[in-house]
Amino acid sequence: MKRTTIGELEELVLLSVGSLYEEAYAVTILEVIKEYTQRVLDITAIHSVLRRLEAKGFITSTMGGATKERGGRRKKFFTLSQSGRRVLDETMEARTALYNKLPKLIFSGLT
């Protein structure tokens, strides 16, 4: 079976979806990424990644009810799928293994 990989932004979006659990929609995902990474992204980039992750089967979506605050529009909520969790676990495992291989060097004089 071919292993599916994810890019950095896909990883951040997947982590955000998982951490937000039932409150994951584009705006909250954008806010979490900004809070934890100080990266300012465009909402259209988040929507593009969400579509790609859903097509890969890493997330699922459901439509919430229309609200007065949103002018009668509905929110699309996202949930991490089992395969999404698996790819995050594999990514974290690889990153940790590589990080642990770094030599224990001391860098002096760095400010």
C-alpha cells in the first residue's frame, strides 16, 4: 500500500482540526494556527487545504445549522478521521526519531 504524506500546512490544519474536536471550522482553524505558530494565513488557503484533506480521507465534514449571527449561513465543521490520526501519528513518529538523532552539541556565543 502506498504511504500518503502530508505537507507542513496540511499537518497544521490536521492538528488544529483534531485539537478543536467538534468546534473545527475554517475560522477557528485559522485562529489556532495563528495562536500557536504566529503565522498569518488567508482563509482561502485554509479552505483549499481542508478540501484536499477531505479528498484524501483525513477529515470528514458536516454542515451546522444556519445562525442569525452569520446572516443565515451555515458553518461547515470538520472532524479528524481515523486515517487522519494515523498520518499524524506517523508524521510525529518520524519527526521525533529524526530530532532524537541530532547530536547533543553546545552552541556558545549565540544570542
